[in-house]
Amino acid sequence: MALSIAGCASQGPKNPSVSPASASIPFSEFGNIYDWRADGSAGIYIESDDRKWYHATFMAPCENLPFTEHVGFRTTPPLPIDKFDSIDARGENCYFNSMEKVPGPPSKTAPKPATP
């Protein structure tokens, strides 16, 4: 029995404002997090041990994140870290709103040259 889907391939997205599919980081219970970087208080960039980057946004500002040196990831093993989890930043529980795979965090801006 053959299934024809050729007609679907030529159609564009019905709703271009739909967000990309949610991502997840597997095997977090085995220390699969390599690095992280704060995205202000609005989100966090997370690097898995296979050097893939993810960006999670928060439901509300995570006020302590820009000032902390470490975070705790709150998930339910054996489930992966995904948009239903949170982090602990200096006692503040920050719940994820979304998580997507990204190429990496934005590069740091170069310092401005000194004016004479």
C-alpha cells in the first residue's frame, strides 16, 4: 500500500508565527550539562556535553540568574531537561517557558575603542 504525500511538500506553513519544536537535553541525570550562560534574567543558554546549545526562556524574570555562579537544574530523572523543568538560581526557582536548540549563545561584543 503506497501513501502519497507529494501534494503536502509544496505547501508552505499554514501559520508562519508557530514557534519551532521544543527541544530537550537527554541523560541529564548523568551530568550531561557541560556549560551554561545567563541571558540576562529572561533566559539561559545551556550546553550539553556533546557541545550542542539550547536556549530556555523563563515564565517570569529570573532575577538572581545574572548574579549567580552556579545553578541547579530541576528535572525528574530519567526524563530529559525540557520546557517543563526549571533551574534554581540562588534560591529562586525559575520555571522554563520554552526550550529550543540554537547554534550557540550570542558572541560577546567587542570592547569599544578608546576615544582620544
